[in-house]
Amino acid sequence: MRKLILMLLLAILSSSAMAEWVKVGANDKSTIYADPATIRKEGNMVKMWRLKNYGSPKVYSFSTSTVLSDREQSEYDCKEEQYRSLYISYHSEKYGKGEVVYRDTYPASNWRPVEPDSIGAELWKLACGKR
């Protein structure tokens, strides 16, 4: 009986840890999730975190370690339909877990237009409450 209760408790805790991430889109190269709980709005500007799980391990020039996911905080301009990156971290395991292989901030990155019918557009819609 104790084992059953422990297994149920672990199942509930592990599913609630992923509960905040909402699947936004996928293709054969990656799956993109967003965390609506991280939405912070000031006027027409919104910040939100997204997570990308890679379909296969990647090796980037900044590290010899393999990367299976990355987490990025972006800022969205809901009025002008544009976005920019603020922070990114690359991880050795899926779902932003494992070793942080590399991280960077983009304090003054350039604004980019939201491309229609893209995963970026779905992220913008979610952040700006248009979805």
C-alpha cells in the first residue's frame, strides 16, 4: 500500500512540474512550449519564457557538450507585432534540465517582425492574449 501511495504522489508531482508548459508547436526538428505563468505585461509590452526541445542532440560552436533543449525569455510588442530575445540558456537535457551548457543575455537586441503562420506568431498570440 505504501508503494502505491508513493507512486501516485510521485506521478502527481512530476506531472505538475510540467503543467506550466503549454505546447505551442512542433516539427521533426523541435517542439516548442511556452509558460503562460511567466507572462509579465506592461502596457503593450509583454515578457514570456519559451522552451525548445530538440529532436536530436545539437553541438554548437560555443561548447563541445551536446544540447537537447534551450530556454529563452522574449519580449513581445503586442501593438507593433514584433519581438526580441532577452535571455537564452542551452541545456544538456530536455525540458531545460541538466547542465547549463551556455547562456547569454541580449539587453538591446533588435526587434524582429512576427512572421505570419509561424511558431513565433503563436508565441506572440499567447503572450499578447490573442490566442
